[in-house]
Amino acid sequence: MDLNTLRNSFLGRLLTEPADMAAFLTDWRGKWTGRAIAVAQPDNTEGVATVMRWCHAHRVPVVPQGGNTGLSGGATPDTDGLALVLSLTRLNKVRHIDPVNNTIEVDAGVTLQQVQEAAREAGRLFPLSLAAQGSCTIGGNLATNAGGVQVLRYGNARALCLGLEVVTAEGEIWDGQRGLRKDNTGYDLRDLYIGSEGTLGVITQAVLQLFPLPASQVVAFVAVPSPAAAIALLQLAQARLGSSLTAFELMSDACIALVEKHVDAARLPLAERSDWYVLLEVSDTQGESEAGEAIEGLLEAGMEQELATDAALSSSLSQFKALWALREDISESQGAEGKTIKHDISLPISNIAGFVTQTSEALSEAFPGQRLVVFGHLGDGNLHFNLSPSPDRCGTEHVAEFLALEAPINTLVHDAVMVHQGSISAEHGLGVLRRDESARYKSPVELKLMRAIKTALDPLNLMNPGKLLP
């Protein structure tokens, strides 16, 4: 095959030198490193189509990649060196904003933060919010159906997308760029590609939903005695606050202790520690005083019902950011502590308290000495149920010993997730990390249907092979 022919056939860059390709061949966590024949960076959709046609003609596997911030290895090539990495970062234009229709049309390589900022400049809100928003791209967010902290009110990436433009495995362009909230004219092709992790086609553009900017935002950091109390407080908050409740996060004291240890500015904003904390946000279309009164009324009721023991409210932008930082800095702080064993799970909210109690006890009995680091989006049932070594065994000499526990710990946790009617991947995707484990829990009928879709849209199995499906 002639890479020079490809290089000269599209607008963009084709990287073939090892030093130039290196940043595209290792995932964000440094867990996987692969090889590739080249990294293509087209400048536009037609360039993507040209690359896909060339790959289809030469039977070259393609690994689509956005900001390369994924946590499941879904955007990293394997080690055989036969694939081409297709980077979408040069497709980076905000195409159009329609404030009347409350939509924004963007290229797949636009970062999430750029979409948020463009929406805000137009007096609108794009509510998807992730820790990696400065570098993750909209194409990647949609390919993995990203979640984040405001799913409770606004939904995940799928719920925020109205239309797509996609390049197929054969290099054809499907224009589904429709800013419609109702379109009942057949199969929903958009939903096939969202969450497909680049295994069916390449997302190149998207039409996204926007919302009015909130007039005020207030956050409360609340001590609660248990996950069960946190769930009861969530129910109370939903009853009293309705749609103004935009986020409801749960975190254990172990999480906050790690943040205090590794982030200089972090301080527990309460007089006494608690085993568990909740961070809840209220967004109001009126003003700060109305939002503050609403959240104060909720907390008074929660304390009267012994669902909360103490709370701190933000009264300024700096306090708002400082309280949110206690939640947002957990993942990075756990990483700074050492190696981790991560589980991105979802459960019916009604089953979370029982899952946490029973699975924590089972882990303590089977794997004594490991630290549970539990946090997540309680409002939508998504927990990050992670483990770290005990403080005295965080050194490099204990890494192999800890990581040897990963497979049996995963089995214990994921079996418990199934018992509690949950999912082993809530927002990170399957990639290669959870690909084979997922197959253990899916029915033969479900796997058969998924493979049929894959075969129909990518009969040569060139689109991100080895990801998502076993």
C-alpha cells in the first residue's frame, strides 16, 4: 500500500514518524500502548471520507480518536501495527448557533469546553460537564455517550444530541444534521452511532441542544450518615426543588481525605468529619436569594429528618468553585496516591445503599486491607466504586501485589452489580477494558443483535476492531 498516495489525497496531515505518532498511541491513563501504520488528521469531513475509502480499499483497520482522554482503551490501537489512527482534532469549527431553536452545530474535534464557551457567548448553556472538558472532544463524548455531573437534570450526551454527520466504514457521508426534537421517519441511525465507540462509523459533526443560562447557581456540601440517608435526601430534594436540582453527588470520607492530602488548597468546609458527604447544586432562573432560600429550606428539612448532620453553602463564585473542587479532584488525587482498581458502574438508585453495604463487606472479607474510594453521580445512579492499597502499601514495591488482585476484585464487584440489577459500564464505555467482562453478563440474544448491527454497518470489521464486542 502507498501511504504517499493517501498523503496527497486529502487536506490535513499524515504522520508516519514514530516520534510524531507517539502521543496518539498511548491512552490517557498510560495503561495501553499500541502501534499504527500512520496517524491521519484530516481537516474536514471529505478528508475523513477520503481516508476511510482508502482504508476500505486496502483493508486497513481504523481507530477513530478524539481528545484521547478515554479511560477504557477504546481509542488506542493494538500492538500488531496494522491499523491507522484517525484523529479528528483538526475538525474543530463551531459551525452555527441557533438561539431560537436552542441548538449548536459543531465539528467532532471541537472540545467540550469550546462548546460550553460558544454557547455561553450566545447566552445559552450546554450542560455536559466532565473533568476532561478542556481536552475531550464532542465526537469522543458522543462515541462513548459521556455522562458527567449534570445528567440528573439534562441527561447524558445521547440526550443532548439532535443530529449527526457520520462517515461510514466504506467512506460514504451520511448527513443526519437535523436540529429536530421530533423525527419519526424510521430507524434512529443517530442513536446507533452514539455510544458505539467508533466501531460502526466516524462521527464528524453534531447538532447539540442548548438551554437558557441559569440566573444563579448555589452548591451545598452536606454531611450525611450513610448512603441510605443520602438517597432519602435526594428524594426530598427532588420533591422540594424539582428541575432546579442540577447535580447530586455522593462521596465517602476516604475521597475527601485523598483530596486534602494531594491538593494544597483543599479544606473540609465542615466542623466535623462524616463517613459520607453529598454535594448538591441548585440552578435557578430567578436569582441568588431564591436559590439560596430553596436550598436552605431543603437542608433544614433534611436535618430535622436526620438525613444530614451539617452543611456548608456557597455564597460567592470562589466558594462555589472550592466546594465543587472537593468532588472534581477526587480522581486525580486517587491517581496521585498510587495505582487504582476502578469500577464505573450504574445501579437503580433504590439499590445503591444495599449494594454499597453488601459489596464493601464482601471486599473487606475477601481482600482485607484495601481502601474503598467510593464517589459518583448519585442522582443518576452512577458510582465510581474504586479501590486503592492501604496507606502503608502504596509504594512501588507493592504495585504488582495490588494489581494481581484486579481480576478477582473485578469479578466480585461486577457480579454484585448484576445481582443488584446494574451495569458494569455507566459512562466510560467498554473499550478493551470491559469488553470481555461485558460478554459474561449479556444474553446470547443481546450479543447476537449487536453483532448483526456490526456486520451490517462494517462487514469487513475495519472500524475499531477488538473494541466493545468480544
